[in-house]
Amino acid sequence: MNFPFTLPGGREFDVAGFGTNAVDFLIRVPEYPAFNSKVELTDYVQAPGGEIATTMAGLQRLGLSTCYAGRFGDDAAGEFGLASLRSEGVDVSFIEVVPGAQTQIAFIVIDELSGERTVIWKRDAKLAYTIKEAPASIVERARVLHLTPHDAEACISLAKRAKEVETIVSVDLDNIFNGLDDLLPLVDILITSAELPGRMFGIDDKKEALNAMRARYDSAVVGITLGENGSLLLCGDEFILTPGFAVPGGCKDTTGAGDSFRTGLLYGLIKGESIEESSRMANAVAALKCRAVGARTSLPTSSELKEMLKK
């Protein structure tokens, strides 16, 4: 099945990202600690993260052209995060450094046995965008606009502009935000965490919940990530269940796996692949990411992805 829309041509970037960046402090422990207990950590690392920044870095590593619009604080974490995007080749012309602000950080506790993680994060209010501050110029310069709705009004204004210039809109959604009912009808590709549609509509069955989401927002493609079990997408009246890939060498860390899934899905879209093959790519990128600690540490190159898909 093909994606039910046409990508615009003649654009400077394949994908423009607007939304979250972060610097992650990842702590591996033998097992997740019980309340009011102590546990010795195995090791820890500082690594770049954030949903949209990670997806732009992943697409760039696969060979696409991307730009990222977002804000960093004028602190050491901000310098680290901005340098990480530059090193990947992501266009950073639309990034702002906010004086006196703290870059978004996350402390992530990783269970060494399973690779599953718990995230504790903080975003400085100074990093937020208003409607007037939304970087509208990125929209007509990209074939796809990929968003997280943390600054919902700014996202709505960008999505409206995208509709005017026929830019495809994709959203990474893992929680309920104010303004979703205004934003999501403007979205073409709506991928969420596994349990979110059920929480939004009070429906336990995942297929029924996705049907309810599509009925309310009329997105061309809706779907959920299912961790090691793969993904479930809905396009038209057809459900596309795609199994996950085993992580080479075993799962070390699931941080950023959802961001990596979006990386693979958008890569397939840009390369002209079917929804089925794009879903395989998405699951493969997510599995390869889980090879090492950190959201971006082991994001694959295009050759690594090709080898994974052969398996």
C-alpha cells in the first residue's frame, strides 16, 4: 500500500523538525531500585536526545537532508546538544540560544537486564515558543514537517502553513497536551505510543482505539509503536501489523526507540517505499538504535539498515 498523499518536490530539505531537544544523563543499574532503597550504578553517560532532534539526526545519518528548529539554553548542556546536531550535518540555521535559560535535560534510569528505561525530565519555560515566534519559514523549505506538540499553539500555526504549501505533517505524540483537538486534524501521519489512543478514547482494544483516532482527526496514517513487538498502523480501512526485529547483541537501552521508529518511517516515505516496507524500516531502525546506551549512539547508517532488512 502506498502512502495516500503526494510529497512536494523542489524543496531544500527532506524533513524539517520543530520541537524537543534534550541532553540525557543515562544511568545503568543492575535492576530498577525499589522505593527508599540504594543501588550501585553500573555506569553512566551524557548523551544528546530529545524526540525531534534525535529523529533529525537519524534521518541525516541515513543520508537525507534535514533542518531543526528549536531552542537551547546558554549553558554547557546547550553547547553539547547543539554541537551534536552540527556533527551529524543537521542544518542548525533555525536554532536559537536563549540567554539565561537552561537546556532541557533528562535523567534516565536503565534496567540493565531488560534495557527498559524510566525518564525524569525538566524543560525550562523560557524555551517555549509562542505563535508569533514559530519559525514559519521552515515549512515551505521542506517536504515533511515533523513536530512534537509541547508548544501546541506554535505547532498549530506551522501545521496550518504546511497545509497551505502542501507540506506533509507528521507528529510524534506520547502524551495528552492542550490544543490537540486543533492540531491533530492538520496532521497527515500520526504515530503515538502504544497506550495513548486507549487513554484518549477510553478503549482498551488497540485497533478500535486507532479507528476512533482516525475517525476524530482524519489523519491519512495513524499508528502506534509496540516496542519489541513492532508496530500497528492504520491507513484507510487496512491495518498493517509489522513485527519487530531482534536487537543485534541484545537490547542495551530503549531510550529514543520511538524517535528512531519515526526516523525509519519517514525515511521510507521520502524514499518512495510502501507503508509496509516503511514500517519494516521503522522497526529495523528502532532495533538498531537499542544496540547501545543513548538515544542516538547507535542510530544506523543506510548500509547498516539495508543489512538489517535482509535478515
